[in-house]
Amino acid sequence: KQEVTQIPAALSVPEGENLVLNCSFTDSAIYNLQWFRQDPGKGLTSLLLIQSSQREQTSGRLNASLDKSSGRSTLYIAASQPGDSATYLCAVSRGSYIPTFGRGTSLIVHP
Amino acid sequence: EAGVAQSPRYKIIEKRQSVAFWCNPISGHATLYWYQQILGQGPKLLIQFQNNGVVDDSQLPKDRFSAERLKGVDSTLKIQPAKLEDSAVYLCASTSSKGREVGELFFGEGSRLTVL
């Protein structure tokens, strides 16, 4: 059974810092890995999708990497802003698109 | 392109009552999921449909929860009778099995259930 762990559980940083959020998974036979953002009271918004054959994906100030052999993914946020404050979740899918989620990292960026 | 639609957004009921949630996925998405998210936790899969067939419902409490996806498009999740521990946000998601977005999950805004 796939288990997904996200570290740290919570993070509070001043504006402008570069951040690293971690996601680890126990079964490396994955189909893809997806990072999401969740604002309070809202659904999940997709940030980046990495297929199993890819090593990384970038979108604006976000960069996500994938190392299947070590069971790890990292989400890098450059020059953080208060608007980045949210919970960040990763989901790992095996075949048949069955995703398993971590518990998330709660991020607060203060001015 | 319209996103995943869910209703109602909020529902408050008393324990032992019943409730139903509705989801309409993105047009053309064959796979539909229902997740339960309890405050402070990640989403937990309840059921996955591929068209109108069930792929995985191993974590669905079948004594009180039921879900259907007639005609392979929209879906309904029902809870009867509700318990206090069912208070959560119920999230619907869909994904395509082809194209550039294959396997990418898209979520609705969720339905927040409070059981008193």
C-alpha cells in the first residue's frame, strides 16, 4: 500500500524566502505525481504534474522535481509572497490513476 | 472550459439524517473520484469510477455510504444515516485518460458537511 509523507507539516517564513517542500512515497512504481494548492474552504488547485518518465516540471516561480528511485519529490517556491500562503499537497498515482495523498504542508508567508 | 461542478457547497444536518452530494466532471473525463477530507488531513479516496463502472471502493463505508454514476457522466454520493464523524469536506475530482493532461486530477470546490 502506497504511503505518502509530507515534511514539514507547517512552515512560516518572511516574504522573499526561497522554500523547499518535501514529499516522500514508499512505492516507487508510480504513474505520476501531482502537486496541489488548497486555500481555506476551497477545493484543490493543480500546480504541477510530473509523469513518471519526467524528472521535473516548472511553472513560473514553482519547480517540482521527481526522483522515483529514492521515492521523493520536492516543490521549490522561489521568492515567496504572502499570496503563496496555503496548504500544499502532493498526490502519487499508480496505474489506473489511483492517487494517494499526503497530509499537506501548511505554509504561511508573512509580509 | 468548465471545471468540476459540485453542489451543495454547504450542508448542515443532524445525525441519523441523510444527505446527497452531486458532481458533474469536466466534459469528456471518463474517470471520476469522490474524496473525503477531514480538517487537517489529506483527502481520502472513497470511490473511483471509470465511465459508469466502479474501479475502487475499498474505503467506502458501504453500510452508510453509496455512490452512483449513471450514464457515465455526473455522479451522486449519498450518506444515510449520517454520523458525527462524517463531518468533512467531500471533494469530487475527474481526470482524462488521453491527451496532454492524461492522469491529471481536477477538483471541484467541495461540499462541506456538518453533522450535529
